[in-house]
Amino acid sequence: MSAAAVQTRERELPIFSTQTRLLVVAPHPDDETIATGLLIQQVQAAGGEVQILLLTAGDNNPWPQRWMERRVWIRGTDRQRWGRRRHAEILQALQLLELPRSALQALGWPDMGVTECLLQPENTGVSTLAAAIRQFRPSLIAMPSLDDRHPDHGAAHVLVRLALAGQAAPPQLLAYLIHGHAPDGGFIEVRGSSHEQAIKLTALAAHHSQMALSGNRMRHLAARPERYVEVSSIPKEPSSALPWQPSAWLHPWLRLSVASAAGVQSWRWKDARLQRDGLGIYHLPTLAAGDATPRFAKLAWDLPSPWIFDYWGWCEL
Ligand SMILES: [Zn+2]
């Protein structure tokens, strides 16, 4: 480990100890190893406790499944079988990271359906996350970045933030990014010893179903130092301004959603009663300045698309 890396880590992360309780929020099997394989090992080595909160079984994963099972059509039962396979793979990966079976808590939400879980009218997704966090009492949470372009990842970030809203002493929050462009600076970097890196790559290989078509990409992601952006628990000054200015011809096909601890709202763009200021910035006037924070908005296509990644994604208001 370089001196610079040691300095960065000591300045930004707490010293891990037997008191450290790391909760890794992973939308899919393999996120835990790619994003936090080194962090997990370092917390374990210090005698801390680690739990993985797995949101989905990664069952909606058609191209690797078509390739490995030599089938074109994938029915519901095929998806369930694929999900069981990926569940077995994550258990093997965790074993290689020396975590017991009990360290995995799987919620079994639908793969590519985390946004839908978040946007349920009763905030049940947030309640589920809040209960899991309360039960484990983490001192540190590693979770996806709000800027991640995979919709399940962005939604997972929002769920964790809303689950922690109003907590007097929230755990330290570290956001990891897998899909999209990581920031050039301002991150905490965890580097591993060659032994820790080797164990991480062995755990990655346990995700056979993902290595079949994307082994090079997976190894490239896992070989990077682990980078996290610390998410501040200090409430942001609320704003009604949206960061997007989509062209008018797109408006009929756009949907805007807002999620906060007060609940969720979703409109077609034209029904959101947006106001445009002199600078051309759109505002959601229905958001009162005094409303509870954090609150988040998402802009998305309101029509089915084969492209799974978010174009606009989420922002914090
Ligand atoms: Zn993922």
C-alpha cells in the first residue's frame, strides 16, 4: 500500500475495530464483491461485523442466461431458476470472503424492479430498508451512488437515504459507483494487499454466471481500487429546481417522480405543473421549501425500452 493511500484512508475512514459494523447494500449478486470485496476483508480482519443486504437475486439477466442455458425464450420459471443460481453464487463468494451464511440477508425484490419498490405509495420499500438497518445497527453503510446509471442502483441509494431520514446519529455513509463515470476527486480510496486482492478476484470468479459473457469487464471493475464518496448526513438546503432541460419534443414521453420521507409522487412531464424561470430552469412548485429533506427526483422515459440504463436518473433536491 502506498503512503498516499494510507494517508487517504486514515483521514477519511474510521479505524476499523471489533466495534465496526459494516452493512453493504447490494442491488444484485456480484455488486458486493466488485464494490466492497476489499472493504469487507479489512473490516473482518479488524474483528468487525459485516452484513450484506441483497435487494434482488439478479434474476432478470437475460443475455447471460440465454448464452449459458442455450435458450432464446425465458419464462418466469427460467428466471426463478437463474435467481437461485445467482443466490448460490453469492453465497459461495461470501464464503471465499470468509463471511458466514448468516451474513447474507436477501430481500428477494424483482431484479430491475427496485425503482418500483421505492415508488410504492405506502413507502413500504423504505420501511423494509429501515427495519433491516435498525436490526443490524451498522456503524458504516456502503451503498450504491445516486449517480449510478443502473436504475436498481440509483433507487437503492434513495431507499437507504430515506430509511435513515431523521435519525439523530446516522451511520457513516459511503457511496460506490459501478455503472457510469466515477468522480475525479473527493473520494475515499481503499487499496488492498496483494493477498486481499487475490481473495477478491477468487470471490468474483464464484459469480460464474456473470463471468461467462463479461469476465473481462468484471475483472477490470474488480481490479480497481475501491472508491467511495462519503455522503453527508447534514441536510441539504431544499430546492425546487430540476437539473434537467429536456427538449420539448421529448416531453410527451417523460415521467417525473419525487420521493421523500413524506411519500412518493409521480407525474407525466406535462402533468407535473412545472414552472420555468428566466434562466430556463424548471421548478416543481408543489415542493414547499419547508418540506422534509432529503428528497429526490427522477426523470425517466415513460415507455418500455430495451435500454436498461438511466439517461437522466436521480438527483437530490
Ligand atoms: Zn448491480
